[in-house]
Amino acid sequence: MDDAVSNPKIEKGWLGTSFNKSPADALDPDTGKNLKGIKVLRVFPESPADRAGMKTNDLIIAVYGEPFHAKSFEEVFSIFFKTVGERGPGGSMKMELLRDKHRFDVTARLISRPRANVHLPIDPKREQAKPALVQDVLERGGLKDPFVSTLQAMRDKATPAFSPAVKKGKYNPFRLT
């Protein structure tokens, strides 16, 4: 077993991305064959991935020239993260990406995972995002106002029961009013 995996004290490399945890497939622009890959959801600012030129929605289709095809998604993820972990801080990570139907290679110099929490700026496309499913269904059906009224009524009914318990007052869970 790999030392970095079996010994948690050995620092593992960090690329600085977050990934979609579901299978990502695309068609090879050259051959038309199906490609398996890992879709990049976000790239942390000033991370190795950012410095290498990776962008949101890139599809990582190969590592060190080895394509992911003919493998399950779990195997693809396992291979990728094992490779990142093995390289360690200071190591390089050569990946083949697919972006807008163009294939190209990038090499990222891995670093140690930052100790402090890294905060991403709000996604500028957030305003373009669709509303949540529940919100969309309620609005389309004209049910948003009745739904809000029902929630408020439920809150009003529950408050007398929960308030005394929270205020350390006498509370009878069997009382109906």
C-alpha cells in the first residue's frame, strides 16, 4: 500500500478543485468515442489548478497519458485521487482536459492543503441559476402564498407548545391546546 495512503502523517498533494461526484462523459471531438472523466465544479483561486489554467466545467479525461475509459466512475475517482496523493506537495500532476470540444494538456505543481479554510467568492453565474425545485413548483402552481401561510400557521400552533419547554416552564406534551 502507498505510504501516503497508509500513513496519514505524510502530507498529500492538493490540486485546489472540487469535483462533481457523479459520472461525467463526453464525446471525443476527434474520434466521436465516449470519454470518461471527472468534471471540475470549482477551481480555488491561486491554487495549483488555477495556476495551471484549469477552469470550471473542464473534464479531466486522462492522467499522465492514461485515459479513464473502460473503467467505472468509482475507479476513475480512485485512480485520480491516488495519483494526486502519491505526488505529494511539490510534485507535478499532468492531466489531459477537454474544454469546449478541445483537448489539451496541463501540468499543475501540487502544494500542501492550506491549513486555513479557503473561501470561494460567490459564483458570478449564481444570479443566472434556476430556482430551487420546490420554489419553482410552488410558483408555477400558484401555491407559494398558501404554502407560506401554512408554514406560518404551523409555527403559530407549535410556538405555545415549545416556548414553555424552552423557557423551562411547565409543559404538558399531552395537552392539545
